[in-house]
Amino acid sequence: MPSSTDLVHAVSADLGKIREAAPLVLSLTNSVVQPLTANLLLAAGAVPAMLNDAEEAVEMLRGGTGALLVNLGTVTREQGTVMQTAVQEANRLGIPWVLDPVAVGALSLRTRLAEQLKERRPRIIRGNASEIMALAGYSSVTKGPESTSSSADALQAARELALHTGAAVLVTGHTDYSTDGRQVIATENGHAMMSRVTGVGCSMGALSAACAAVSPSPLQAAVSTAVLMGIAGEMAFEQSPVPGSFAVSLLDSLYTLSPEEIARRARILPL
């Protein structure tokens, strides 16, 4: 198990690699969050691409995509087919992909699709407690896309899901937990205002794809995602403690985030 200090250094290294390599992240994501997701990827140093056609998705993946995000937030049957095709091609090419199972367990179409996709080797699965519990086969209760359980409630489900799928699982909440099924790393950065702006969680899924494109392991990518997004949220609230301007400050904070700020603020605890 790496030490907290080693993990902090690795987070800074991952951010530096994103800024240097500018990986293209193909985001098959929901219509509600696309602008914030694209702008957050740009602020981190990655390059966003968004489309909804299977043929174009395959072309883009073959053209040098660094990672793929599959977000089920406003999924339709047609988009589900696009996602299946893109995941198949990403796996064939060895491109890491992230599953963000928004509101899984609450609605049938996305739940069936997520059950299929989780068997197709995602590199990272990111979700709130209710989503992770539902995807792991546990009983959970959701309020739309919001979790009614704490991230700690989902820790055992996350470990089982990670072992079953081979993915690193990132459970987000007041405390974020990253696990590969064997190791568990808790991170305690972030601010409650992040839950008052739509798309922050989904954008976190996109950031995890950017991290997966450059990080040496899925678990480290998950930890880096939690820390980078959490610190940016803390910094944003200090500048803008109301939702509208907070969203803008979140982008600014991620863009200006430095290794020194990461070292000062990161709260990482291997369990």
C-alpha cells in the first residue's frame, strides 16, 4: 500500500501528465452536463470530444483517443447502442474507458445497460453510493440521480464490484473511496456546494477518464480524480460561495491548481 505522501506526489504527477499530453477524451455523456464536462476537461488540460453516432465514435477512437467516458445520465436505446459499439472498439484498441452509471437502480433501461457494460472491462466505475450499491447487486434507494446512502455505506459493495469487474471503483460522497477490491483509499477533499451545481459529478467521471489516460494504474487514476476535483471544489467555494459563480470558479480553480496547492490541501488516507 503506498503512503499518503506517495499518493499526493502521484496526484500531482497525473495532473502534470494530463497538461503535457492533452489526452483526447471521447465523452458519450448526457445532454444536461455537456458544456460543464467539456469545459472542465479543457481546464484540466485534456481535450473533449462529444458525439452520438456509432460510426463516428469508432472513427474517433481509431484516430488517437486517450480515453472513453460512458455516462448513462440521459441514455436512450439508440445511444445505448452507440455506447456498446464504442466500448467494444475501445477494448479492441486497448483504450481505457470509464463507466458512470447515473441513476442506475432507479430506472430500468439504464440499469439493464449498465449490467451489460460492467462486464466489458471498464477501467474505472464512478458513482455515488446508491449507484454503486445497485450496480453491485445491493438494495439501494435513489432520489433521481442523487444518493440516499453515504459513501461509507457502499464501501463493501464497491470492493465486490471492483473484484468482479477488474475496475477501480470510485464512490463519491462526503468522503470519496477508491478501491480495486483489495486496497481502499479514502480522500476527504471537496465542498458541499459541489452538489448544488448540476453536472459536477458527471464531470468528475470525465476527469477520471483523463486521469485513466495517463495514470499508471486505475486505482491511482481514481484517487487523483477525487483529490483534484475535491481541491478545486474547496478553492472554488473560497472564491464564490454561491452556485452560479461557483461553477465558473470550479473551472478556474482546476486550471490554476498547482503541485504546491495539492501538497497543502490533499487529505488522503489509505485504509
